Amino acid sequence: MKYNIISGISIGFVLLLSLSVIAQRPAPGKYTGLEKITVTSGNAQYWPGIYKFYGADTSTWYHETTITITDSSIGIEKRPLAIKDNVVTYSDSTGGFYSYTAKIRQDNESTFKIWGIMLQCKYCPRTATAIPRYVNVSYTIHAYRRKWMVDTDFEKNLIFNKQ
């Protein structure tokens, strides 16, 4: 009889431990990193990806991306900025301001996947049908303490820091 009680406790402990590992998620907070923005010739369009500019401006354009995790929600905000000669300039419109609500899934013990769907977009490029570009975003997070190693659809190994 003693064996059954201990076995039951052990099984219960293993189940509890398994559930706590499954339920883990990155610590609540704000995680911020830079994603490059691509600029086409003539400054006609902006979008995430490899930076290419065919003009006089030698600034490098980025979206400062902030992923905010609370106990009940995940949000993603992107705002454009330029860096030239180590001077950061925030833009009022270039590249657009994106806002997403997101979901998270744990892939394994230290890797998470975050998917976002757009809530709003100010000054965003649109397709010919007037639908904003980048209605959906996804991030693969490889580490989740004070720093994250993040992969996007366009770039790999971006560093996001906890604020």
C-alpha cells in the first residue's frame, strides 16, 4: 500500500512539473529591438527586410520594435527611426507605425513563437487594394531572460533587450 501512495504522489508531482513547464512563458515586461526597413528607389515604399536605398540619404532606417508581455496580453508596437553617424532620429511617418495584438506558443524549453495581427497602422504603406502591408507578423524567440535572440521573416539573430 505504501508503494501505491508514493507512486501516486510521484506521478502527481511529475504531472504538475510537466504542466508548469508547458505553461512557462517569457517574463512579463517590455522587450525592445531594431528591425531593418527596406527603402525602394524614389522613397516610394518602406517595408521590413534588408536595407536598400537609392538616393542621397545615407541613414539606416529601422523599426524600433517593442514586444510587451503582461499576465493577460501581448502587444507589439513598431515605430520608425533612422541612425546616421550614431545619431538616432525618430520619424513622424517614414515606414509607418504598426500596432499588433499577439499570441504566444512555447516550441520547446527555451524557444517561443509569437504571432501578431494588426490592430492599427498609421502612415503605413498599402497594397493597390488599400490593405496595409504586414497585417501579420511573427517572431521566434530563442532565449527569454534579460535578452532575447529573435528571428523574423526577414532577419535572423536580432537582439531584443528587456527594458
